[in-house]
Amino acid sequence: MGDEVSTPLPEATMIEVSTSTTELTENAAPERWIDLQFTWSGKPFTLSIAESDRVFDFKAALHKLTRVPPERQKILGLIKSNKLPPDQERIADLRLATGKKFTLIGTPEGDEIKDPSQLEILPDVVNDLDRDFSEDLAASKEIKSDNRNIRKVKEATAALKIDIIHPLRPGKKLLVLDIDYTILDTKPLTSGSLPPNECARPRLHEFLESVYQHYDICIWSQTSWIWLETKLVELEMIGPQRSHGKNYQISFVLDKTPMFTVFSERDGQPWTHSVKALQIIWNHFPQFNATNTIHVDDLSRNFALNPKEGLKISPFKGAQTPEAFADRELDKLGRYMLHIANVEDFRTLSHKDWKSVVRSLPRPG
């Protein structure tokens, strides 16, 4: 495999470097904020909302202040109809004046124990619809340049505390790796029919060992930490019971907390989904950027802010079936990642046809 690293890249994978689609716009126009006042259960509250925010964000802010979930919120006096427009509508379109007063009516959710992911507003956790933003860079650029999304990246960066599990190594590239349906079949875990170690994609540990010599590894999952930690420990990827002899380390782990919702259109209709913005990681670790980061996920929509850094892998489902036992997707991915490991600037690559590149490589051994 060492010979494969130095093999010249097929010309079909090389593209012209362009920073305009890989870096978030920093020269955004100043935002206008609106201060609102409302009462709920006889108590006064103050809420600041940006005009670039959406109705979705307004409901989420009310939820955070009062624990009244969006579906139970009845808002009186904010607009004439007392019926808010769809979630994707911008606050600016409501033409609200600073100091506007309204009343919130609604019962807060209980304090019963539940998966923290149920308390967060990420609408597409179980949404199987996907979208390839690498085929629509204009749409990705529009999402990036949205004042709201620029601010969301900054807010997520400031709020995020990353616990380093294993020290980052100088000179290494960064692999950001999803877990659900990328390296693990989540459905049997949800139903309780199989333990995590029997839901892992074949050759998982061999893959991680092969790429670790060139890449520091980050796991980023669209689930809550309480479940993510359990999965990773039982897979023996992290934790005190991790078996000796696994020649790789996980550097750090992110759950769904730094993710946020973006709004766009698909086939002329409003489309809402959450994203993994690599800029959040880069802000914490300046040694990583678009030149040396690759993000592997089974959902292309997670690449909306970084379509050229994303590599879509086929989802892994049906654990313990003959088809699942025969899956060798991670072997192919490992060969590709070793093949590009010595490329100085990943922005010169297109990961879209990575499997074609692998097929063109000499067979190992």
C-alpha cells in the first residue's frame, strides 16, 4: 500500500483550486437585531432576534427560554393574524419593530428523562432525503454567505468545548468520520436486536489502522453524546476497555451539538436540514483547513457548507446479513485515502468519483 501513496493521481480527479467555495464569507454586512418583549405564565421575558434569522430560530429561542416546544406555542399579538408564517420565512419579512410586545401561551415539556437529542431542534435526524451540493455549488455558496449561517458558525465555535482524547500530531491531515450508517448500522441498535460490536461495518478497525499513519481521526455524529459514547466504547474505538493491539487513536469526538439547521430550496420547494460545518473544527484547530481535511459521511447534505471537502460513502445497513458480511467499502476507502495522502492541497481534488479512482489503482499484493 505504500507504493499506492506515491502513485500519480488520475487527471480526472484534479480540479482547479478555488477558495470561493471552500471558505466562509467573513465580510458579511452588519446585522440588525430586534429586541422583543413577551409574557408567558405571567412572567416577563426579553428576546433578541436577528433579522437574518428564520421563524424556525424564533420558535427555538422561545423553546430555550420557556421549554415550550414549537408545536405547543401559541403566539398572540406579534403579527395581526396571530399565525406565524412557515419556518423558513426570515424575521425581516415580519417587519417587527424593536420593543414589540406579545404573549406566549403553551405548556412546557416535562422534565422526564429522555435522550437529549429529543430536546434539540434538528428536523432531519430520521429524514432519508438527501442532496448532493457538489453538483450545485451555487446553492452551497448562497448558504455560506447567509449572514445567519455565518453567525451560527461563530456561535457554535464559541460554545463548543472539545475534549482531546489523543493529542493531535504535527503534519497530519484530518479525517472527519461519521458513524451512523457510515461505519455502523444504527437500526439494530435502536431496536435492541444487536449489540454495537455486531453492527460495525466489516474491516472497521483495519481501515482506521491503515489511515492513521497519515490522518488524525475525528468522529462527528448526528446524535447525542450519551448514545455516541456508548457506541464508541462498545466498539472499542475509545474507552478504558479498548483492546491493546489496535494501532490507531481517535483524537476527538463531536456529537450533534455543533450542528445547526440551514434553509434552502430543492426542486422549487423550501428545504430544511442540519449541517456539519468544518469551519467550526478549523476555528479550534488552525492547523487544519480545506487543504488537508476530508469529511466522510453517508449523507451529502451534511456537506452543504463544505461540498468539496466531503466524500460520500454508501450507507451500511442490514448488519449480520450476507450482503453486510460481504461489504468491503472501508477497504476501498482506505486505498483511496492512502492514495491521496501525499497530496499537498486537497482543494485540487474531486472526491465525487473516488471509487473510480480506486478501480484504476493497481490491486494490492
